Amino acid sequence: MRRNINYVGANSCRVERSGRTDRLRAGPTLLIVGLVVLVGIVTAFGPAAGPAGAQTTTTTIEDTAVGTGDNQVSYSGAWSVCTGCGPATANRSFRYSYASGATITIRFVGTHITVHGIKNPLGGFAAFALDGGTPTTVDTYASASVVAQQYSSAALPPGTHTLTIRNVHQRGPASSNYYVGFDRAEVLNETVTPPPPTTFTIEDTAVGTGINQVSYAGGWSVCTGCGPATPNRSFRYSYDSGSIATIRFAGSQISVYGIQNPLGGFAAFSIDGGTPTVTDFFLDASAVVLNYSSPQLSEGVHTLSIANVRQRSGASSNYYVGFDRAVVGGPTVPPPPPATPPVTVEDTAVGTGANQVSYAGNWTQCVGCVHVSPNNSVRTSTNAGAAATIRFAGIQANIYGVKGPDGGLATVSVDGGPTQSIDTYGPSPSITLLYSSERLAQGNHFITLTNLGQRNSSSSGFAVGLDRVEVPAGLTSPPDLPPWTGPRSGKPWISGTYPDPVMNPANIDAFCAWRGAPCDFALLYTTRNNWVNVTQPTSLLQTFAPWPGRLIIATPPFPENIGASLSTCATGAYNSYWRNFGNILNTFGRQDSIIRLGWEANGNWYQWSATNPTAFINCFRQVVDSIRATAEPDPIISWSLNAHYSQNPPSHNAIDMYPGDPWVDVVGLDAYDAWPASRTKAEFDAQATAVGGISYWYNFARAHNKLFGIGEWGVVSGNGTNGGGDNPNFIQWMHDWFAEHAGKGFAYEFYFGNCDPGNVGSNLYRPLGPGCVFRNPNAAARYQQLWRRT
């Protein structure tokens, strides 16, 4: 949720949340402008759409482009060609087959593929498999013969891919045959040429009025060989009102480094005559620091002016402004590494060694049967006690098998442990995920699938079918949580709160005493108005130095309203500040804290919102690498989102802003009873599993071998009809979800209580009064009942 934090004094804050009137969900607009390439024919339609540096081409692979090379199609089995037949196609040709197992293989170079084929009253089922992955079954029946889109892939990484189309010899009840027809495939290929990784430094000595030079007006002095040391052993400084340094540069971004010291005053930075950004040059000790970083600019020539406004803070004794150098441009940082494909143990890998399967009892192999399988083979048993044991090396296993009208009941056990029942009944035959194990210790394991010889009332048989087991590759065991005593709360997960209304131990202990259980962690926020408060929060850490619990610290990647940006952060320009942050954690013994870096960046209410997901990813990585370079041991890094709808990145898919597994320890989520509210258990369950819900992101965390935590949660009485109000059931449902997932990768939860006017109104225990206008007595009673330590 949105919060504007107004800090009063060194150790206090006021947190306000406003309602989500910003969540008007406009439908997507699609503009396709590009270069279309037909095999053998090239037609230009104009410049490619997409991001800067991107070139988009569309290649059409006709049924006649026969071969095994790139952007060609090959056929196996019984396929016939129909030339000049109906329905009409662009090249007056298409292929069709009625035969089981007849296969088309399309080898293509691109980032997306769409297949168009013939649908008609004879249409049967076709299985589409991309790069050997799990097939998608499509019904090609239609009441009249037409050319129609049959398949469209998700976005793919650039490179060469293979799509297979197989006639599975199945059909729907309306069809009278098993016809599958292919006309053409259209391949989209988007290539992005990154900008050159160049920077240009304009030193204080590059005096002039030309491009990439600096001119001085007013009283500026040069200091050569002075302290602090600079790269060229020179800098300029001024104490005089109206003294201006003007930098003319060619580029799309500029960062300025200057001298800050105990005499520092205020300077105003203005790009191209725009609204100035005021920066404080005061610092306890003299140092060269980043004073200003512009937003991303249009390519071309720009002017930056730095003016001494002869103002100062109460801590300063003068009006000093010092200029060392400006850096124009910045390097690009590579995207997240691609996921490592899983190790697949097929039903045909028979044996008792690693990554093999052994069978006990009566199992039948079915090759080329009605079931769609990557290797065209499954094993099936109908006898009670028949077992398949798969041995593997790793920390997790996923069993894929057959569900169908004759599916029976089975059990699964790992390493001979407790069994879990699964039901393999389905209304129609399909290959699907039957079971996913919990995270295991690194090493060798075995998993056993056993037929119970039982069925549910809808099933017509006792069949249990095994297709394959996938073992995620490249995973390690989940990171350990920071050590703590207890836990103090008595819960099997970390439980804490935000110390409303002022961040101090007394307020957090008051809440925890009211609920009847001490808090394990305290949820804190750094003041975000300058670099000192963001990355050197000494006052906040001193305040909590005697508190026995641990800390979870929410901090932005850069201060607000100083001209800092994600694009500049992505270049590493702010790394020195974050190395200081790591050292500060060492100084106060808080290296074992959880750091909520750039929280809720999938919204649109913070200056670090991921409007540019690549810049967000690269910024996040730079900050994490810098903290880890100095903090010892490494703190736990949380990638924290807001639940439900994502306003950013522009794709509205928050996975597009995931920094990558090496830079994330915990996937965090802020989940409130609003946008939408959960007024029934059915609504709660549906929202939990929907895209952006708590179960959705929990499953994402597990898939990436990460812990999962709820960084903020609460009832909502302050959002009108958008919130669920004083809803004790929401408290109950969240508690039950925590309990169900405890010990299975769920790490922590922090109730965020607030009662300010115009805010979310999540308060449970503070009495009503001036400045506190919301209280939820029903939710409070349920929370006390569930969290009280007995």
C-alpha cells in the first residue's frame, strides 16, 4: 500500500496510506508496426516498434517451406498436400493428416510463434510442444471449414526453437474424424541492441562553453592537491550566493560528484532551465560524494546548472558548495541469468541408479497411445500395490502423470516417509502435474508412487499413470533464517509488527504485550529524504540497539526528491553509499536483519516504481552486491511486492522485474484486505491463488528456492467500499494460511497497524483519539485470540 513517511525528529515517523484511486485498469493497447518477412519475399512496412534499440521482424513459414533448417518445416507420418483447395490460404496450399502420430516439426529463429491451420467438421486433437516441453492439446473441430489460429506461444528467449505438432488421434464428441490441418506459422523476432557501455567524465578543469565543458560565474575558487582527494587532484568551491557552474554535455543522463563537509550549504541543480532540485552539501566529515543524478533524458545536448543559493541547515556553519566532476552516460548491466532446465527422468529410464525409475507390480508401457507425452510413452497400472520408485539427486521432485476418466487413487512418499494421497481422476485424459515435493536436503533421494487400488465415485477404473519426474536443476537448499531465541512469539514462523505511531522499542513492546506474545522482529523504515538517512540510519539503529528481537528494515534504493533515479542506480553510481550501509549494519551488529529493498516497486506510488524493469533489476543488483561487499555476514535480501494487481512494470507482470535468484533470498508480499476485499472464504481463496495473490507468490518463491514472507498485512477500514472493514474472518484466514505453510518455506509476517485519518485504518489496539480515527475491535479480538502465547 502507498505510504508517505513524515519523520519528526531522528527516531520517529508518521506513516500514511492513501486509497488506491490510482488503480484504474485500462485495457492493453496493441500496436504492431514492423518488418514482415515471408519466406522468399520481404516487404517493409516501416520502422520497427518496441523499445529503443529494438528491431522487430515477422517471418511467415508456409507449409511448402520444407526442410530441416531454420524457418523450415519437416513432416513425418502420413501428411497430404492440398493445392488450390478450400478454404483459401495465402499460398493456395496446406497440409493435412488423419493418422495417429503424424508429426510436423517447425524449426524457427525468434521470440514468439503463432500457428494457423485448418479447422473443420472432421477436426481432431493436435498436441503442440515447444522445445520438447509439456504439450498443449488443441481441438481443431469447427462447424465449417476455416483457416484459424490454432496456437500462440508465450514470449521466448531470442534464439533457435523447435515446435512440434502431433496428431494424437483423439476428437471431441461433435467431430466425425481425426483431421489435423496446417497452413503456416508466423514467427516474431525482436532483437534489442543495447546502448554502448560508455561514460564520459567532465572534470572541474574542463573549462569552456563547448560541449562536455564547464563554465563558472561568480566567486568560485580552485583547490589543487587539497583534501579530500579527487581523481584529477582538483575541485572548485564557492561560498557566494548566485555563484553558478554550468555544464554543457551531450548524452541522456548526468551525475555530479562534489565535496560535502561541515561547512556545506545548499545548491540548486537545474536541467535545461527546468525546476531546480535542491541538495544539502553538509556532511560531518569532508568527502567526495554523489550530489545529483538526473533522470533519463532525450538523446542530445543538454545544460546542467549548479547554483549556490546561500542557504544552509542548522547543522552547518557556512554556505560551502564544492564541485569535482560530472559523469555523462553509464554502462549497461546484463539481464537476469536464464533459468536452468530441469533434469527429466522419463518412464523409460528403467534402473535402480540415480535419475532412474524401477517398477514393482504390474505396470504396462503404452507407446503412442492417446496420452500426449514428451517422449510418447507412459506407464500405467491398475493393480493395488503396484509401485514406481524414482531415484534422483537434488532438493525437489515433480511427478507428471496421467489423469483421466478411469483414474484411481495413489500415494506418494519421499525417502520412505509419510505418504500423501493423490487422485488421478479427470474428466478427459491428460498429462499433468500430480505431485510436487517439499524442499529437501541437498543429496540423493527416492520418491515412490503407489497404486492404492481405490477410486472416487466419478471414476470408472483404478488406473495410475506415470509419465516422468522433473528435478529442478541448479537449486540449493533454502537459506537459513537469521538466528533468534525462541522464537519469542511461540509461533512456528517469525511474527512481528510496525511500532506505530513512532519507531521505538516501547511502541513495539506495547503492541506485543497487548496481543499476549513478544514479537520476534520489528518492522522499521529508514527516513528517505537524503543519503545519510537512507544508508547511514545510525539514530534508528541506536534506538533499537537494546531491543532483543531482530529487525526487518524497509529501505528505498535511493532517497526521494533529490534527482536520483533507477537508471543511474543501475550504473553503480550509488554503490559507495550502499557499502556504507553494510558497514553500518556491522557497527550495530544488525547484519542478520532482513532488508526490504525497494518495496512495492510493482505499484506506481514510489519514485523507485519499476516503470523500466531493466533499470530496476540492474539497480537492485548493484545495491545488493554493494551491501554484501561490506556486511559480514550477509543480511537477508527481500524482493518485496504489493499483492494483487501490478501497475508496473508496463507489462503488468511483476515477474518481469525479478532481479534474479543470486540477488534474492526472500520473496516478500504486502497483503491487505482491500483491492479487492475478501468478504467470504471463497473470495479469499480465489484471490490467494490468482495472479498476484499470496499463494501465487508463495509458489513462485518455492519454484525459485526462496523463502516467502508477508512484509505487511492488515484489515482495511479506511478505504471506503474498497476495503473489507473490521473483518475478523480476514484475520482468521490469514492466520490459517500462515499455519498451513509454516515450516514449508514460509518465513515471516508483520501486522501493520495504523489509524491516521485518510489511511488504511488497520489499527487493532491503539485507543481512539486525536490523530487515531480507526479501530477494529472485532478483528482485534480475533487477532488476540489467535496470537496469544499460551
